[in-house]
Amino acid sequence: MKEKVDLFVLVMLVGILVIFLPGCKLEETDGKKIKDLDYTICDEGKLPDALVQLIQEKKKEPFKLTYNTKDYLYIVIGYGAQDRADLCIHLEELYLTENAIFVDTELSSVEGKVLKDDKLTYPWIAVKCERYDVQVIFK
């Protein structure tokens, strides 16, 4: 009798998996560029208040986030605490593929100046572009 109950439970679990697993899928992104996106680099004053608050909460550690409004997508990349004041973030690429937006940035140092007295900076970049209903892939 116990064997029949165990077999029944096993068959039910397999049945449930068969029903629900097809709903999960991995979407491949081939990275083939459809077009470069128009964008605006935004300082803190041009960002939604809720996004500014998120940046302030996350800025001490490296982070990557997206934030949507009704019309726009904001892509924000932070490089965490740095002991340099001469840092510059370059937006290397921002383009649309069939099912994703690809973004690539680079942090560089202009003169190699290190801050004294344990002072830190928190470099980040916020990019505003048209909203698309696709995932964002950070390179």
C-alpha cells in the first residue's frame, strides 16, 4: 500500500513539473545590433527623486541598475568607493538588439591623483533613453 502512495506522489510531482516548466525559458540574446540608441547623460538634478535615493543607498559598492518611468529608461552604473578624484566614466556602447539593450561603460583615470586623508568619491553614470520593453545587458 505504501509503495502505491509513493508511486502516486512521484507521478503527481512529475506531472506538475511537466505542466509548469514549459513556462520557464531562457531567452538568448545574439547581440546583433539593430541600432544605436539616442541618450542623455543625466546628473542628479535631472533624475527622478526615487532613483536618486536608490543611487545614494547603493553608491558605496559597485552596482548596476535600471529604472523605468512611463516614457523613459534610466540605466545607472556605479563604481563604488574610490580614493581618486580624477576619474571619468565613458559610455562605450549603448545599442538595441532584437530582445535586449546592451550597455558598456569604462572607468578611467585622467592624472592618477590619489585623494588624501581617507577621502572617497563615488563615481556613477546615469543614462536616460527611450523606454523599451526588453532586458538590459551590462557588458
